[in-house]
Amino acid sequence: MDKKFSPYFQELLSYIIKHANSSIAIHDRQMNYLFVSEKYIQEYKISNLDVIGKNHYEVFPDLPQKWREAHKRALKGEIVTGDSDKYIREDGTAEWTDWECRPWYDEDGSIGGIIVYTAMTTRLKKMQSLLMESEALSKTMAEDWDKTFHAMRDGVALLDDNHHIIRANKAFLTAVGREDLSFMSDECFYKEEGKILPDKLCPYHRMKISKCRETAETEINGRVFEIVIDPLFEENGEVKGAVQILSDITEKKRSERVQQVLYNIAKASITYSTIEALLKYVQIELNRILEAENFFVAMYNRERDTIVKIVFSDEKEERRERDAKPTLSGLVIKMKRPLLLTMDEAREIAAKNGMDISKAGHPCEKWLGVPLLIDGEVIGVMVVQSYVNPNAYQERDVKIMELVAHELALTIQRMDIVNNLIDAKDRAEESDRLKSAFLANMSHEIRTPLNGIMGFIQVLKEEQYSEEEKQMYFKQIEKSSERLLCTINNIIDISKIDTGQIRVVKSRTDLNDVIATQFALHKKAVEDVGLKLVMRIESSHPQIIVETDQLLVERILAILISNAIKFTQQGRIEIGCKLVNNRAEVYVSDTGIGIPKERQNAIFERFVQANLDYKRTQEGSGLGLPIVKAYVLALGGEIKVESEPGIGSKFTFIF
């Protein structure tokens, strides 16, 4: 044909060759691979699938000379064939092949290389050999033959030309669930892409047409079998029957599904951005290979000894968080190893560990839990359970769950690291932004009172004022000086904190006296802005003596009261001290603007304020609360805040 093939037709030819049922390899004149069929790769067990471009003799360096000679003859234009030729693999096993080498030609008519067709006939050879030996065996040898035939692991049946089974071994009968050959029939069904196809498409009928080996898969009694049909020929070349071999590939198929599921989960762990979404996908994938309708993953809170379910699907159980100790999940965490239990085994192990099984969740027929481990430490647990099937899970499922749990643990760790990096980046960016605002505010806090002081001094120098007017100006100078001193003190304090120069000198201190002193010092300042200052001291404890640094306590109270004044427009400020569980608690509360919950931790960080948009007449440095926190920690105490926007705030430091 002068007409060239269209690109589509060329692709179609490539597809046909690639998926041909026989082994096909196309080489150039130097015996480099140009194309191979999938059957070729499968039959010759090439470990590296990418052979295109490689030399045939590099792939098979120990190829016998007779094959090399056949290739040379084909490259000279001959068509060289071989029937039932013996081929020795690298591992020493022997295979029987039918083969043909023929040249292929370039457009100019010159030989471009060779095409090698091969078909493994080992099984057929063995069966034909068995049949020939069977005919030659005497009656005294028949029993031994039957023993061998029936001892074969694969199911083997001999079929006549009408597809009737004329002989079958025990493995074949067992596979099809029969005890004898009374079921002989010409019907044959097999599964292809989930569909049951009629007998006209079964491998036997295809074999009669192709006169070569045909294969298929079928599902019998819940198990998957590979069917291999090899023809038996008359002397005239007509098919007189066939050898049918049934190989149980159930475990192989399951292994393939398991590997695919593990691959899908590993791939999903990279693509999903949240652990919740990933775990829902994991449940779907696990359902392909085991019963995972009742599935949950829980994280372990070591401090509280609780487990918190982050994703769960359970037809009986609804609780998300619970104590770890009285649960099977808690035992998995404690023992750091998987548990596979029936209902009776669960009761037994619960009794041994002092657990009340009735409090461990709804009883199930089968329970399987595996730990999530990072560097030998348990961070959580993954569980599947069945409420109806006592055989839902086997030991092999434990290994699968462990592999999935390992992948999940690494993913959770990776997501935590990523989230921590994102949080650190956000905090750094916020810190930079607030630091700029702080520096601008510091400039304002220092220059504003200085300008006031210098301005009033200049006025007093140049003008004559009454004594009353002078006292008013002196009061403003004093107020500006105090504000400037407060700013400088804050800067000095934060510098001491940074350089570790905080000195703690503890002595017996009456906290009620400290409260009373601070009340007296700040009462007028509070009333000057229209607020009320209240002091609360328990009459049952007229003295609350602690070993602490009185100066630091006074500084803490002064900062908290000053903050309360700045952020309270109306109402009152309350200071007090009380004993709670033999611990002293000193507090400052107000009826001010309050602090949003999401900002209550941030306010103790440097350069951070609860509300940067809040406008007030007297600005501050924004360093007060970080100083308070540092001083409280230096005293060995703790500080907490309770606040609600629009209602007020309460700061409590505990000794």
C-alpha cells in the first residue's frame, strides 16, 4: 500500500501490539528494543519495565548462542521458527516456548530490524506430557498417576471439543464446590470489569477460535480464580479439546488491592490539607479491603489522660472525648501495640486490667485497634469494629492497619510542623507590624509629656500669673513628668527582663497591707477620671502573709490598676486579695471595654494590645502586661485573665 497510515491508525496498531495476548518484541538492526507487548514483559519477568532503547543482549546477557544465530538469520531476511523449544531462565527454571523471528522492512525495502513472537507453552507441555504418559502407563501405574493428578495444587480439568469436562482433579472439584463430575456442562462464565458475560465470550470459546491459549478470571464461591485454557489438537490441526487450569488468585488480588489502598492513602496524605478530610478518605479506602463502617481515630491527651475522637463513624457510639483508662483504646495506648479482640476476649482483658467493660463503650463482636506512634510515643489510636460479625478482622488486617497508622502518624506530625511554621510566620509578621506601632507610640509617649513640661515651663518664665494659676501649671508639669517617668520605667523594666537582671528579694509580706497601700495611692487618680475604686479584703483573713518580693507585687498591682484606668470609661475598678485552697490570689477587675477571647493570650506578648483600634485620651507603651507576666513568673506564680467584651476584665495573679 502506498497510502501511509493515519496517526490514529498507528496508535491503534501500537495499542493492539501492546495488549496482544502473545509476547511480541520489535528490535532494530542492532537488536535495540523499539517496542514490547505487556505479555512479553510479564512472561520474561523483566524487572525494569523501561527496556525501550536498551540492547536485547544487555537485558539477557546469558542468552544462548542458538538464539543469537536465529536473530542473525532473521536480520538477513529469513523467517526462523521454533516449536516447543526449551528456554532456561536466570534462576535455572525451564520454560517451553513456541517462537518466530521475522524481519521487518523500512519504506525503502531494506531490513529495519526483526520482530520476535513467543508463546510460553510450559503448562501445555506439562499437561500434554502427562496425557502421553497417562496413555502409556499400565494399569498398575494408574493409581500412582491419579495420586499425582489429584495432589496438584491448581485445579486441572480435561475438556472435550464440546466443552464437557471429561476428567478433573480434586483441586478443580473443590474450587467449583462439587464432589463429582455430575455437573458436566458446556456453560462457562467469567468476570470481566464486574460484568458476567455469556458463554460465547468465555475463554474456551475464544480458544477454539484463536487455537491458542486464552485466559480469564472468574469468581467462584467468593474466591477469585484465574482460568487458563490451552488447546489440544488432532493430528490434522483441529482442536479436539483443552486443558483448563484453575489457579486460586484470591490472596494475590487482595494483596494488589491492599497495595493500591496503601498507595492511595500515602498519596492522599500529601494532597489533603486537613487531617479530618484525610481520615474520611482513609475510611473510604479501608472499606475496600476490610469492614470499616465503624471507624474512628482519636488523639491522646497525655496531660488529661483522655482520648479525643477527631473523626469517627459509629452506629452505636456518640461520645467524642472520654477518659482513656477504662477503654480498650486506652489499653492500646498503654501497651503501645495493636489489639485484636472478640467480645469474650475483650471482657477477659478488661477484667485483668480492672476495667468495667460496660463503661468502655458499646460491646462489639470484633474490635481492632492500633496505636499511632511517633518516635516510640503514642499520639493517638485508630480503631475499626464490627457489631455483628465475629470474623470481621484477622491477623493480616492488623498489619494493614499498622501500615496505615504509621502513614497517618507521620502525616499528623508533618501537618503539625507545617501549622506551627505558619503560626510562627504569622506571629513574626504581627510582631513586626506591632513593633513599628510600638516604636511610633514610644516616640509619642516620650515627646508628648516632654513637650508639655517644656511648654508650661516656658509659659511660667515669660508671663506673670497668679499663685492659683501657677499651681495649675505646676500640676500639669507634674502629671506630664509622672507620665514620662512611667514610660521610662517600663522601658527600663523590659530591658531588665531581656537581660535577665530581675532581682527577686523575698520577705514576709502582708498582701492585705499591699492592697491597702495601692488603694490609697490610686484612689484619687481613679476618681479624677470619674471612676470608683473599691477594695475587697476578707474579714476572715485580716492578714495574708506570703514569702515574696513586695516591691515587685506593688509594681504588678500599679501596672494592672493603671491599665484598668486607661481602658475603663465608666463604672468601677476593684482590687482585692483572698485565699483559695491555701493559695493567695490577688486580683484587679474593672468594668471596661473587655478583651476578645482570641486576644486574651496575645496581650501578654510584647508589642501586642487587646484592641489596637481603641482610642483613649491617655496612650500607653503597650509593655505593661508583658512586664506583669515576667514579674509574676519571676515570683513563681501564675497569672490568668477573665474578660468579656463590653463587660470588663479581671486579672488574677496567684501565689
